[in-house]
Amino acid sequence: MVAGQILNRGIRDPKILSVFSKVPRDRFVPEEHRMRSYTDHPLPIGEGQTISQPYIVALMMELLHPEPDSRVLEIGTGSGYQTALLAEIASKVYSIERIPVLAERASRLLKDMGYANVEIRVGDGSLGWPEAAPFDRILVAAAAPSVPKSLAGQLAEGGRLVVPIGSALEQTLTLVERVQGNLRLQEGCSCLFVPLIGAEGS
Ligand code: SAH
């Protein structure tokens, strides 16, 4: 998976490649799809949601560029796979999931796997996690019609926020940086995520 789907398509950051080699994706895929854990596809994780395709997860990681001292906010825990990848690199990961069953499953799994620097809560992630803000990095794993204001407001100076922006049918993976107080947007590739459902989503 790492060689064929990630390295081959231009992801070169050794830190990212190494965490992808370390975190077993099959632990995050439901039993009935486990055989396909390392294929180049999103897979169902129940509740109508999916674990993203490995390449897209890698692309988001590259754009986000988490550092060892980063405090990260993730919106859309889903299976918890990307949460684990983030927790391998960053000092602390706060993750919000709106569907309780998914949040509980991910939370249990990450605890079993020994991740002590992860906090997961159920709620509307489009509003962020004000009590723990500001964040050095914010990753949104669901599509928003525009940059959610609350999330931009919780981004630290010099911070990076990655969010798919667009309609339900097509989005652009967007990098938002806070530079001297201002937000700077940079558009990346087109992508397809499930919608961010919430007050500042769709
Ligand atoms: N990165 C995840 C994939 C998540 S799919 C993984 O690796 O498995 C997107 C997730 O975002 C879904 O689980 C969905 O329920 C969740 N979601 C959608 N809107 C949300 C919101 N407003 N707040 C929190 N989670 C949300």
C-alpha cells in the first residue's frame, strides 16, 4: 500500500511514509471488508460513513504537515485510522465525531492500541473544540460548503487547516494558513468526501 499507492504518487515525506507503514489499517476496517484493507479505495465503516482511500489520507497528512509539538484538532473521527496516524506524529490529538457509535468504537480501539495522547468526543465538529483552542493544526475529514468560521477562529498563528470545500458532488482539498492574523487559502486537488453535517457545515 505504501509503495504502490502513496510513494508512487509523489508523497515523499519520510515521516508520513513511516507512520503509514506502522499503523495497521486493517484494525480500523470492519471484519467483512478486512480483506480489502490495503486496496486503493474508501471502504464502508457502518452508519453510512467510509474510511478514506489511503492516498487521500496521505495527501491530507502532507498538506497538514503535523509536527511533534503540534496540538491537532480532527473533525470526523470515523474509524479512527487518521486519528492514529496523527497521534503517531503530534503531541496531542483532539477528535470530534457526530455519530456516537463510531466515536465509541474508535475511542475503544485507539485505547486498546495504546494511544494515550488522543481525546475523542461526540458532537458537531463544525463548531470546533473551543475549550482546547487554539490548535496548531486542524484537519476536517468531511466536506464543507466554505471554511467553517469557528474552525478558522480556533487556528493558531502560523497554523494550518486542511478542509475539502465544495458541493456534495465535488470538492477541492483546501489548505488554510493563518499568517500574521490573516487567512491564506490555497486550493489543491479535487476530491470527494461525505458531507460535514452541522451548524457550520451543510
Ligand atoms: N478520517 C476518517 C474518515 C471519516 S469519514 C477515517 O479515517 O476513518 C467522515 C466522518 O465525519 C464521518 O464519520 C462522519 O460521521 C463525520 N462527520 C460529519 N459531519 C461531522 C460533524 N459536523 N462533526 C463531527 N463529525 C462529522
